[in-house]
Amino acid sequence: MSDQPTFTPRDRSWHPPALTPQYKSSVLRSPNQRLLSLDTTLSEMTGPRFGHDLIGPLDNDLIRNYAQTGDAIGQRIIVYGRVLDEDARPVPNVLLEFWQANAGGRYRHRNEGYVAALDPNFGGCGRTVTGADGGYRFRTIKPGAYPWPNGPNDWRPAHIHFSVFGYAFAQRLVTQMYFEGDPMIWQCPIVSAIPDRAAIEQLVAALDRDNTLPMDALAYRFDIVLRGRHSTLFENRLEGN
């Protein structure tokens, strides 16, 4: 085993601090002691691995992959982009998982407390694998905003969660994607914990009219940068990635 760390340390001026009182959950879960740097083991780096043959033909189509009686309800969109390393090189064969609320802002989860209606044709999750150029693409509906019990009148802006897996399941990063032009981004206590506006804007997917499907779906581009000075902000792995 090498004495060198297997991750790139976080730039604390770019990434949010673990303790951000306006985001109440961070008060209890932020560490009280200095972080320890632990090398990953060989077994963590090599397995368990996911099988590419387990990806179904509709896994990247959230409009239809849970359909019971028809397509999911809501504004139809395409989300696409590339997964890149710190030198802007494509990262192929990355498993991406994504999950979100429905058009009314409600998750399909047994502990969901929001009263908006469920869509019987929308499950809210999917997955895909990046191609040789690091590219990915999926269809979905634009999620709605929703209230959450952080403050008396706090709302989360529309967003989609991403889970990025490397070659083994221990290599996992988690982030969120927001939508260009949404004023609620700048009112969110979670977003306001990020100290650098440029870092926030990196989480905002750009509307791309050139890749819109006419009379069908708008397109948004969201690239994910795994490491480096301006890596995408990830919610886990505070020690680095």
C-alpha cells in the first residue's frame, strides 16, 4: 500500500464547511474532531462491482420506466452531460444513478411528509452508464419545488440528485443539480452554505435550446467534474475524493 492518500483533498474555500447553522441538519451531524485520512483497502477499490448487463432499456427514461397507465405528468426534459476528470478528460463506464421529486414536488418515499399528489406513472429514479466520451443522457420531467422543515417557510428549489459510482461501490460521490433561471436557488439554506458563487453556479444546469426535442422536451446540460480545484461539489467524502 502506498503512503500517499488515494484522494485529492478538498479546497475549503471552495467547498462548504461541515457546520452551517442555517442548514439545521448540519448542526448535529458535523464532526466535532479533526478529520482522519484513511487509505482505502484493496477490496474497497476492486469490488463489489456492478454489472453493466443489469442496466435495462428504460432505466434512463423516468417518463416511462415506472409507467402504469401512461407517461409521467409534467414538463418533459432531457438532462445530458459528461463526467470528466480534473484535466477535462472523459471518464467512461461510470454508473450514474439519479432520483428526484415529481412535478408536484413529492418523492415516492414511505416517509414523505409533503401533501402534494403522487403520480402513479412516475417512480422518480433511474440510472445509466457513461460512454467512451464520458457522456450520459436521460429523460425525465422537471421536478417541482417543495417545503421542508428546516425553518418556518423554507423551500427546496427544483433539483435532481446524482450518485456517481466508480469501478467499485465504495467509490461513490453524491451531488445535486439545479436549473438555470430558478430564483429559489439563491434562497435555499443548503445552497447558501456554499461560500463561492462560482461553485454554486457549477451545480446549475444550463438550458440548451440546441438540443431540445421540438414539440417534446427541453434540454439541460450538466457536466460533472470529479477532482481538481474546481471539482463539482459533492455532499459526501468531506475529506476529499
